[in-house]
Amino acid sequence: MRYPADQKAKTRQKILDAAAVVFRRDGFQAGSVDKVMAEAGLTAGGFYAHFPSKEALFLEVLVTSLRESRLGRIAEGGPGGETQRVESLIASYLSLEHRRAVETGCALSPLLSELPRAGTKAREAFGEALDEVASSLGSLLPDSASGPSQADQALALIALLVGGITVSRAVTDETLAHRILSACRDLACASLEANSPK
């Protein structure tokens, strides 16, 4: 039986999408190839026709997730001016809805702690992707002569967003989770305002 020319690419994407869910839910160690392929509705034997290893799959999931996340795509445009788009990112990222969306939300929070187990290559590739995203996000931030560079502001903002959502997910008390998210939103917006030209 002949398959359409794009069948391999579609199957590969299906595996990537399934892996993004499995790794978010189960982590890198527990997220086995068998689990990924079952999530994709495929047999485990076909995995190695698409990826050389689970580590390579994890790396691609992480880097792709970062670049395609709301953090990575914010500079592409959208409603409002630059400051308004950053404020909207802060509000949506540090929301109770995003906190609850572990399997479908930004992959950084559930996957970053897994990165050291995936090896040096994965960390290097992630660092490059993070630098790209910070540069892109930084282009929307105020250029302050006396404060940190736009790229450094972006790195700090990414750390605050990811850290805030991660800590809020670590607690069971919804009231405390709300306080964590609210405090991080306030701090991020205050920093944005402080670095804006007077």
C-alpha cells in the first residue's frame, strides 16, 4: 500500500504533539516512548523511523514548545501596542486558567526541571532557543538607558512568569495560588512601568 508523500511528516508531528502532552503530564523519565506512541495512537515500533532517541524527541518538544508558545510568538503582533501586548501576556500567563492547563499550557513550567536529565545537547539547544525568544520579547520592552537591556529585561520577565506559574502549581490551596499569581503579575507590571522612559 502506498502512503501519501506527506504521511511521514504528519506522523512525526502526531508523535511530537503526543509527546508534548505525555512529557508535561508524566515528565521526561516516566514519559516513555511506549506512552508517547500510545498517546499518538501508534505502535511503539515505529518511533525510531522518526526520532533517533527519546532525548532527541524531548529536545524537539521543548524547543518547539518554547518557540511556539505565547512567549515565543508575542513579537509576531496582535491587538494593541507593544506595552499592551506585554501586559496581556503577563495577565494570561499568570492566570488561574493557565495554572490549571498543565497538559496544554506553556511547556516550560512542567518541563524545565526535566532538562538536566536530558543531557548537555538539550540544554545547549534550549539556551539558544531561550536567547532567541528573549531577544524577540525584548524588542517589545522599553529601552531604558539606566536599567537593564531589553534582552535582559525579557530574560527576567520569562523567569518571573515561568517561576510564578510553577510555584502556583506546586501548592494545593487555590487562595495561595491566586496570591502567588497576583503578586507576580503586580511585580512584572511594576517592572515594566519602572523601565519605561519617563
